[in-house]
Amino acid sequence: MNSIVISNLKKLYNTETVLEIDDLRIMEGEIVAILGKNGSGKSTLVKIISGLLYQDTGEISVFDIDNKDKKMRNITKFVQESGKGYYDYLTSLENIRYFLGLNKIKMDAVKVELEDLINRFEFGEHLDKKVSELSQGNRQKLSIIISLLTDPKVLLLDEPTNGLDLVTSDFLLNNLKKISNKKNRTIILTTHDLAFIKNLDVRCIILKDGLIIADDYIYNLIEDKGSKKYKIVIPMSDLNSLEELKIDNIRYAYDRDRVVAQVYEEDDKDLIVKNLNIQEFYSENLDIEDIYYRVISYE
């Protein structure tokens, strides 16, 4: 069944339209990554779904509950970027106890899970610290711990890996998979961390200027955009000649006295090889970062 249905949504700031979605449906138990550059509408979308912001026109329902209905608080949990939204003057443990109480969850009922999360996130030494004393990364850990304990039907995470190291990010990744698969929870996350979602078999929604420009699973996007990228190394002295070829969707990297050009079309590769001095050439399989770049560039 659909957990989230969006129809004819429009959000304006002053007179500028910052988000416009005609139709979007997210299934129960799905993990959805929302990608896009800063200002593309990612955070605005998840805030509207959670009920923290309201749309100017259109309708959003979460398990058939309107996003403006107070009942939404019982089924959604929004984890803000960098662990915002908690009480600075309370300790971490006091915040955990308070927000569990808001969700009518007793500490004893989640004691084992709480201890496991505290150990996994290496958070034990921070339980008695006030939130105002926590680093950005530890605020993020606290926010994620509370969200996992409250077990909402829809979990929304805004840049969840900000401030987390690789080990902690991997633990979070495994937990998201577990609650999606075993508990059939819907998870929506915004992220710039493409490495994080490489290991998630997720549906990706890519936003640009408030519009959805791609909506598919990773492997379908790869199939649609091709599977290869070409890297061609030329001397720095050939850079002007390379630019004169006016190739669209080309990426550069500089390595001392060399330029590493990356293109995605075989015709573009052939054009460079034919006209410039090639020091090195090889092809690689596309990864999610390449797919994202291609979609953003072509639209």
C-alpha cells in the first residue's frame, strides 16, 4: 500500500515557487533517497511530509492522514540535520526519556535496544552531558538514537550522516535496512553523501529547482544513462584545445602537469582521442556519483 501520496503540491517563499510536485507515491516499507544540490527543495519536501512546514496548494497524506493533522506526530519522526530539535539545557539521557515519554514508550520496554544503540554509537560517555555541550556529530547520534527507539511508521532523515564517521555511518545504514525489511517502515532521507547510498538498494528521487527530474532505482538509472565512463589523460598544454572542442558534460581533474578529462559518450571520447595528444586512456563502470552528475547536467 502507499504510505505517502502527494498530489499537485506547490510551495512558495514570498512569490518564488521552491517546490512543485504533481504526483508522488511512496510505498510502505520503501527506502527513498532524495538527492539534489543545495536549494533544490530536498529539505522543504521532507519538512512538508513531516508536517513541520505546510504546502501552499495541493494535498499530502501519510497513511491516509493529512499532513496538517496533529495525528501525523504519532506516525512520523523527522530527524533534522545536525541533530537539531532537542533541548539544550537537558542532558542526552533526559532528552531520550522525554521523547520516549511523548511517544508513550517506557524506558524499560526499550532498555536492551537502547543499550545496544548506545554501545554501537559509542555514546555512553555523553549520556549525562547537556545537549549544549555535544559536538555536531554527537548531536546527530543522539537524534538518530531517539528516532530509532520511537519506531515511527515513517522515518524522515535530513542529511543523516553529517558529522558521522564511516563506521557509524555503516551501522546506521544496516539499521535502516533492518527496520525497512523487518518492520516494514518507510524511510525517506535527504543526502549529499552519495557513498552512503551506494550500498542501499534504494529508489532515488533527484530534485532540481524544486522539480523532480528523475525518480527510479539506482540500477535502472545506470541502465538508462549507460554503464561506462571514459577517462583520458592529456598534457596541461592541451587544455585550451580540449576546451575548444566544446564537449558537453565533461569533467576535469588536474594532476600536476596533466589534465584528466572524464566523458560519458563514446563519440566525445573519440573526438578527444582524434584531436589531442593522449598520454593515457581507460574506461570504468559508472557509479552513483556519475549517474547523479549526468542527470543533473542533462536536465
